[in-house]
Amino acid sequence: MTVAVMWEARAVPGRGAELLSWARSRELPREPLRRETFRAPQDRVLVITWWDAQYDADLPELPEPAGELVTRAVHRWRFESVDTD
């Protein structure tokens, strides 16, 4: 089974580039099958990792950035793959 873990944070206004750099530099204790990093308006950063694991497996995730860098707590979601093309 493939599980995707999404991590999304919103930077303090004007600090989106710093949050993006912070997220890209974080290493996980083990390598996922795939990792992608995205940015969006309002200084948002999204990281998605894919794992060959069960939905409830203990998987590494990016930590919370320093409080002065973000406007709120990080949002996290898990998804399991149901279709692939």
C-alpha cells in the first residue's frame, strides 16, 4: 500500500522564502519513495511524501518550524492511494 503524508504551513507574511528553504533543508530519518515540495500564495509551503507502508504505520514527518516563522500550527494529513495511472 502507498501512503502519502502531507505537511502544510503558512509563514509569517514576507517570510515564505525562508519557510520554503527551511522545509527543503529538513532531512527525514529515512527516505520516502518520493518527496515533493510546493509553494502557494499567502506564503504557504506544502511537502508531500510517499511511503510504501500501511496507513497507520509510524512514519517520519517534518517537525513544526520555529513559532516566529509561521502564523499557525502545521496542518498534517495522511492519504492512501486507491488508483494509479
